[in-house]
Amino acid sequence: MPETILETRDLSRRFGGLRAVSAVSLAFERGVVHAILGPNGAGKTTLINMLSGDLPPTDGKILFEGADVTGLPVHVRARRGIGRSYQKTNILPELTCLENCWLGAQARLPGWLNMVRPARRYRDVQARAERALGLCGLEARAGTQAATLSHGEMRQLEIGMMLATEPRLLLLDEPLAGMGVEESWRVIDLLKTLARDHTLILIEHDMDAVFSIAQRITVMVNGCELETGTPEQIRTSVAVRDAYLGEELAA
Amino acid sequence: MSHRSPLLPLLFALVCIGIALYPLVGDAFYVRLAAKIVVLGILAMSLDLLVGFAGLVSMGHAAFSGAAAYVVAALINKAGVTDLPTLLAASLATAGVTALAIGWISVRTSGIYLIMITLALGQMVFFFFHDVSFWGGADGVNLDAKPVLAIAGIELIDLSDRTVFYYVALACLVGTFVLLSVVLQSPFGQVLRGVRINEGRTRALGHDVQRYKLAAFVLAGLIAGLAGFLEVARSGFVSPAHLGWHESATVLIVVILGGMGTLVGPVIGAFALVFLEDWAAELTDHWKLIVGLFVIAVVLFLPNGLVGPLARSGGREGLGKALARLWNAPARLFGRTPAKRRDDLPQESAGDA
Ligand SMILES: Nc1ncnc2c1ncn2[C@@H]1O[C@H](COP(=O)(O)OP(=O)(O)OP(=O)(O)O)[C@@H](O)[C@H]1O
Ligand SMILES: [Mg+2]
């Protein structure tokens, strides 16, 4: 019996008159890589923003591990185990790679008024930050200022910061965006490794990547769920081909 | 930010020793001036915790120190309390509560709105002390006595003694420096830095940034309360001018002048401003013009403040850079600014959120 880790019920978000996401009801199973596909402007990022808590929904509900988290702010959800990476690189450019991950690793400390002991003495935080840095492949760049990284490396750091918080559910918004072929494969390998003991919700335009990792795929168009199924079902779906994949082929 | 040269602490230590021995040899007038610098340095350091380290530009900082000073004055003049620990505790409590109230409202905003709201709330505190006649009106009040620490009838510390006051204030400056160094190195300090650089991402990583910002406000307020206590004990006088926006702006200028985001900077800024004011006021009636030009020059040529050239690796390279900036200054003035460093950075906003 597969267990649902995250569920949305009629989740909607309007921006003025625009329905960016309308009445999306999805169930994400624990341990599964669930990809979300859709043309530009389909509402994928908006959906992820609502799942992470960055954006409040205008309607509907979000349940994480059985509990209603719709009204919870982003930092509380992060502490509950929902981690996310951003489509637009969102790092702390002045800090080193390790310090970037450190900030995530530190979120696992109990309490918040830790004002006395120097941060570097927290060995467990250091270990978490280093582990995350190693996972995202930036071990050698630990002391490098994030602003000086290449674009691909920044994308890796984006993932590393998320991993440092040790989430159970990973929300990945186009992790491969703008990456070179070789970097892409390295990140795809990382995602496959992470998939062994995490749940992944993955937005990605790279079809090869999606079909090589995902076990379930949802296709969104104009803010609505068009179809959800296995990669095979999606590949052969007429509706999807008409609405999206056809468009891709034509382009 | 993370790589500091050892030059700065060394210089700071040397200056400290000089300052520590000064009242034993110095002229009485300059000892008084030095005490003023020390107190202003403490106040500026506390503001720098907000502005330079957490990126929270507050324009109401004098409200914290000023309110503390008023409560000290009232306790001494109206209740006859001169016990130093009682007065100090009252100062800290007053400033802490004021900071909690102002901070609680302010941390919901950021950027220009934070500046506006701290300015407005600071002015409310100003008018409270200005308009309520109990506090002594627009002209301010003189202290009838000064705080004294006595145990079993033996006077240990009498703040009306110039040298004693100087050393007490200096000890408070060092204490504040140590306290803030510790706090800034702690996980708490790391989050504050995260708030300054990228608040949205810091929150998304699992930190309740609102809470951290409020705690920073209260901590800064408590230290400002200490400064307010020292200031009223130093001058024996408090007036509404001590907590108006003009005073808040002056403290902000001290921070910017010395160098935001460093603990030494605010002290150097206080030193520079107090000395410059004293020197310029003797020179001409238009001394404010001189001070203003100096501030503009520093902001233009030393964007990292007076400590800027020292803080960079080794100092020499920093000085070279400062000279290069001087060279480029005409171009800056007329808008032919070469691509600034910040433009090379990726977007650091809250991304898609
Ligand atoms: N903050 C906002 N304010 C107004 N409109 C918005 C906002 N964010 C997104 N939108 C609009 O909502 C729609 C969905 O945007 P969203 O970013 O979710 O699409 P997406 O599927 O992630 O697209 P892409 O593949 O280009 O990333 C778009 O039409 C977009 O312009
Ligand atoms: Mg998107």
C-alpha cells in the first residue's frame, strides 16, 4: 500500500484575473520521483511555491504527512522536512559555498537563540553542511565565494543548500536549467541517488532527464492538471501529445 | 566579509591602550571629549548590529537611548534614586521594552518601509517626552545628582568624577565589543547575516527571520539603553533633542562614516565625528558645512567607511584601491560609473517567490 506524503486538494492561485493554478488535486507518494511537465507559464513554479509555503494559495488545501500545512509559513514547512530549490538561482552570493550550506544545516538546530557558542564549534552542523556540499558536487569549492561560481556550479549549490536542511521531500524547480550537457548528467546522477531515500517532485523541461528519472508524471496546461500517469502512459497519451508534446515537437 | 586582516584588531588594540591611558596624562577638556566619543561609540555599535550586520536600516535608534536617559533623569530628580545598579537596570528595561515595541511593528517591513516606520515610531517617542510635561518640556532637564555605586555606605563608583566615568564608559565599550563579537560569531549571528544578504532564502532554509530580527532589535535597544544611561550620567542633562530623528540620523552617519558591518568602524566613526565637530566649530560658524563635506567625501571615496582601507587584506591594497577610487571620482560624479560589483552578482531576491 503506497503511502501519500503530500496531497493537494483543489489548490488554486490567482494573480488578479489570471488563474495561474486552478483546482489542482494531486497525491504524491513517498519514495517516488514525480515530475511535473508543462509549457512555459503552465503554473508549475506557482504550484511549487504554494507547496513550499513561499506563496499562499487563494483556495484549496495542502496536506503533508497527513497534517494540514496550508497556513504554515515557509520556515515551518522547511523544518518539517520540505526542502526546495529555485528556478532562478537564489543563493547568498557574498558567502562561501560552505557558509551557504551552513545556513541550511543550521536550521536543524533545536531552539533559535544560540548566541553564545561560536557557530564553527557546532560539529554536527559542520558535518551536515559538508555532506550537502559533497552530495551536490562542490566539495572542492567549499571556500569559494558563491558569487564567483560558474552558472552550473551555482545551480549545484542551489541543490546543496536545500539538502543541507535534510528534507524528506524535495521540491526541485528546473534544477538543470541552463546547465551544460556534462553538468546535467552529473546532476541527474545526483537526483537518482537522492531518489533512493527521498521523495522528489521535479519540474524539468529536459524530456530525456524526466523520462529517465520519473516514476510518475503530471502534465499541466494553463494552470490545470491535464493528465497524471506513468512515463509510458504520458508518452502515449493523445491529450498530452496534442496539448504539449506536439508543441514541443513542432518547435 | 569573512576574511579579515589581522591588522585591524592589532590597530584596535593599540588605539585601546592609548585611549585607556589617556586620562592619566591628558588635558581635562580632551578627556571629556574622549568620554563623549566612547559613549557615542557604544550607541553607534549597537545601531551597526541592525544596519551593518542584519541589514535593518533603523532611523529611530535615538528613541532607545533617549528614553533610557529620560527615565534615569526622572528617577534621580523626582524619586531621589542615585543607586547606580537601579538606574542602570531601569535604563536597560526602558530601552529594551521600547525596542521590543518598535521592533515588533517594524520587523514586518523591510527596506525603505522599515526606514519610514522606525522614523515614525521614533518620532512618537520623541513627542511623548517632548509634550508630556512630567518629563520637563522642550528645554530638557538637568540632573540634580549623578549615579553612585555604594556598598554599606562606601562609595565605590562615583560617576560625577571625570576619570571614573571615563573608565566605566570604556569598560562598557569593551564589554559591548566582546558581547557583539560573540553574538555575531554564533549561529544567531549567521542568521542575521543571512537576513542581510538574502532574507527570502534564509527564511526558506527554515529560519524564522522575523523572530531573529526582533531579537536583534531588542539586543541593539538594550545596548542603546546602556549608552543612554552613560550619556545622561556624562552630561548631566537630557532634552528631547536626544531622541529626535536628528540624533538618530547622526548615529547612522557615525556608523556609515566609520564603516558598516564592522564593530571597530562605529567607534572610529564616533572618534572622527566628535573630533571633526570640535575642530570645525572652533574654526568657523559654518562648521556643519565642513562636517557635511567630510561625510560626503568619505561616502564617495571610501564606500566601506574609514575602516575600509584597513579591513581589506593587508591594508596596502586597500589604500591603493582607495586612491584608484579617488582617481575615478569625477567619472562617478557624472554618472560614467563603470559596471559596479553588485551588477555581476546573480539575482539575490526571493527568486520566484
Ligand atoms: N508573482 C506573480 N504575479 C503575477 N503573475 C504571476 C506571478 N507569478 C507567476 N505569474 C503568472 O502565472 C503564470 C504561471 O507562472 P509560473 O511561473 O508558475 O509558470 P511555470 O510553469 O513555472 O513556467 P516556466 O516553465 O516558464 O517556469 C504565468 O502566466 C505567470 O506570468
Ligand atoms: Mg517556472
